[in-house]
Amino acid sequence: MTFCPNCGTEVPDPNQKFCISCGIPLEGVNFDDILKRLLMAIPETKAVILLSTDGLPIASALPQGVNETRIASLTAALHALANYSVIEMKKGKFDQLYIKGSNGYVLVQQAGPNAVLAVSTSKDIHLGLMSLDTHPQKWPEGPAYHKIVSLMRKESVNKLVITREYLPEIFSGDILEIANDGFPTLKSFAIRYFQLMGIKTKIYGKLVEFLRSYD
């Protein structure tokens, strides 16, 4: 059984190229690698797992010796209890659950309609930044974004340059902001997500440069 790495929706056809729920390309996406990049991008993050709401692991980056299935089951139980509590107390829809221990934090959050993301960190983490960097609703979405990621994943395309004044015609406004020079630019979380997908961004003058990373 296969699940979409972005929203957790079941993918019945192994040859399916796009998720029917969120539209993300399913070919060439190694979500285990993306989670490992998340660990590298946020040093205080020690472990991360993405699972379906039923408790089935989708991808993970866990310390050696940690049982992925057990962690997924525990996370699913925490998610279910938190979701039920939010409903019973009439607090809307479940979004995030923080657990603080003497040596760090565990963050459990919704990752699309059918998936859950759990992150374990050290006690030195900045919770606000962790929430911004790991929350799927803060990641850029849309056909243009997916086309760029898909294009850059092809070995023949190592570099892509876009004039900043045309960014609003390519990306949705929620991932853009106006810089001090009066031109639109990508917000920091969009740059971070491109980084997690293996694409480096460089903004200079009136241009945005996307470079494929081979690290």
C-alpha cells in the first residue's frame, strides 16, 4: 500500500504520476531524503516521521535503533486523542500538539487531510521557527511550484533564472513579499522548502536563481 508523501492520501495505482487529492507529482520524490534535509536544515531537530492518520509510516528520519512502526503507532494515538479533545472542547480543527520533556520537545501536527508529521527536538529549539519550517500549510503549493521542482529534478536542468517582477505571475501571493527595493521576492519559508527539495535559491538584483543541489 502506497500513500502520497504530501497529504497521506492512498495511491491505489503504482503507476500514478500525480496525487488525486493534492496534485503533487509522485514520480521522483524521495520523501525520506526530504525529511533528512529537514534534520540538516534545523540542527536542533533530532528525529522526524511522516505517517498516515491510521498510523502507517510514510517516511521517516529516525536515530538508529528506533522502531519506526512503534513511533508511528504512538504518534497516531497522540494525534487521535488531541483531535478528539479539540472537537469535544469546540476549538475548531486540530492543528498542532506540543509535548515538553526535560530534554526537549515533540511536535505533532496535521500534514494534509490524511497525514501526520511528528518532530522530536532538543530543548534548545526555537519553537516558533520550528513550527514555521515544518508546517505543511506554510509550504508553497500550486502548479507553478511543482513544475519548477519537477523541472529542476531532471539532470538536464541545473539552473533556472526568473526576473523578480514576474514572480507574482508564477507564484501565489502568500509565498511572496515586497523587498526593500520595491520588487517582489520569495518569503523565507518558501526558500527553505526549495532547499528541502534539493534546490538552492539565490536572489540578487532583479533576478531569482534556482540551482539544483547535488549535496
